[in-house]
Amino acid sequence: MEILERYIDELLEKSTPQAPVWNIEKIRSGAKPSWNYIDGAMIKAILELYDITREEKYLTFADNFIDYFVREDGTIDSYDPEEYNIDNVNAGKTLFELYKLTGKEKYRKAIDTIYGQIQKQPRTKEGNFWHKKIYPNQVWLDGLYMGQPFYMQYEVEFNNCKNCFDSYQQFLNVYRIMKDPKTGLYYHGYDSSKEMFWADKETGLSSNFWLRALGWYAMALVDTMSVMPDSMKEERDQLNEIYKQLIDSMIQYQDESGMWYQVVDKGGVEPNYLETSGSAIFAYAIMKSVREGFLPESYFQYGEKAFYGVADKYLSEENGQLQLGGICLVAGLGGPDNRDGSFAYYMSEPVVKNEAKGVAPLILAYIEILHKRQAEQ
């Protein structure tokens, strides 16, 4: 997969903190650079790439990128904790690693800045973080990935695990409320007030199983379990069981190409399509969880098949430039665009190329292929 390494290098050469080429949302809206989850996902992947290859160019790029936003006092340019947007916690995951690698005190302070948001994040009546202040009483699967691995890691490394159980409990609530017993899949969103137009009046749930949201949730489980302390073995085993059930359900819907559909349970219904970001996320999550011992070795094949499925279908060369296609740009619920969570809604969102929400997980999945190769040598 030298082609993928070339692709990554091409993207880094064209990108700066002020203008990362992989943040298509920002480019399309003409917005200024800001602290956001999309760049956070990409920089986290680049740091993981450094970890396995030890190539300095990756660490240098990641450090320069995050350094651009983090001020000496630990405040972060363009980040307002009081927006209570759980997405904005995601980029904070890069700070743990960068602090260890560079020793920059401002990174340690910035970790506390983001933890300050977590401490005051509004919650649903069940105790889960709201997705954003502008989306009151709502839990989206995406938010588990954005917030929980950071929360658990902070508690373990800096707070004597005082609130580790709280993080664990939020996963249990999602399992209890958002899982569909028939398919084993999870609905994208839950409104505990049951007032939103997209929410079922009885259950508060949205109406479809969106691939990338399920992927973020899978990653949330794997990455949180990876940092849980040994003192929580029982709780980790419980999350592992929840995770394994999810993967077993997803495997039932895996296409022969190795990929999954944008709306998972409606393969073959036009105009549903095989989607890159969610498929790459599951490739990563499955292969990593085999390496970490959360799934048996026999599951590795499903993740590997997804990785090569994405690369075969959507990684191509155009005019001498590598491109990764098939990436859903964005999908959400509610908001000014009246996003109703219907099948037609998920089909209506733009499909783009070279966006970090597809690129970053594909890099992470590739890293798992490298780990496997190293282990076999």
C-alpha cells in the first residue's frame, strides 16, 4: 500500500493549519481555520502514523499544526468551551500524545482547558452529555467518539479515575436506549425531551441507522476500552460485550466488496451507496480490537476486507493526483436545514473526495495493517 503513503504525503505537503486541504467543510463554507473535530481526527491519525513509522516528518507536522492553535496559557484559538459542543473535544485527544512527545507545558494546560468543558457539559436526564448547547437534550452516536475517549483518558492520567464510572455509564445508557433489538444496530440520535421533529414521540429516537455514526460509536468503544484502567476490568468486559454484539450485527450487513452502505440496513435500495468514511472506520475499529484482544483473531478478516474494499473502489489517481472518493461530507439531525433523519435525507448530503472524515480512518486502518505485518515478522 505504498500508494496510500504517497497519498498521505501529498495531502500534508499541500496543507497548513490555516488551510488544510482535507477539511472540505471549511473550504466550502469559506470559514477561517478553527479548532475542530475534523482536523483533530486527521492529526490523531498522523500521530499514530508517527508512532508506528517513527518518521519525524509526521510528528513535526502534527506538532506544528496543533501548536498553531494552542496559546502559551493553554487557551485555544477559536475554541469556546461554553459553546458546549462535544465535537470540539475530539481534537483534544492529540494533546495527550503531543505533551508526552514534546514536553510543551502549554499542551498540558490545554488538556485542562478542554476538560473544563467536560466538567460543565449539560446533560440529559439520563446523565449523558448533550451533543451541543444548540441541540439540547440530544445524544448523537457521533458524540460518544468525540468526547468519551478524551474523558476516560483524562480521568485515568490526571484525576485518579474519579469520574471513570460516569463515562462508562454513558455508554450503558446508549446501549439501553439507542440500540434496536431487531437489527442490533443503533439509531443515529436520541432526544430525551422527545420534542424534536425528527424524534419518535414514544421513544425519542431518530429513524435510521447511519453508517458513520455507528462507526464513531464503535471507535468510541474501542478507544475508551483501550485507556480504561485495570481496576475497571469488569466494566471493560461489559463494554467489550456491547462492542462485540455491535460488530456481529454489522458483519451481517457487510457488502461482498467489504464495504457498508450509507444507510446500513437498506443495501440495494436506490440511491443508497457504499460509503467510504464509515467503512474505513469499521476497518480500523475491527482490526484494532483484534490487536488489543477485544475480538478474536478470526474477526481480523472483516476489517481487512473493508480496508481493501475502500481502497479498491475509491482510491484512484486523476491527473497525477491521488484521490479518495465516496465520502459523505456531513450528516446530522435538526438544525436550520430541517434534517429529519429520513432515508431521503441521508441520500441528499453531498458526497466528496479527500475529506478527513474518510481519509483519517483509512490511515488508521492502514496502521493496523502495518501492526499486523510487524507482528508477523
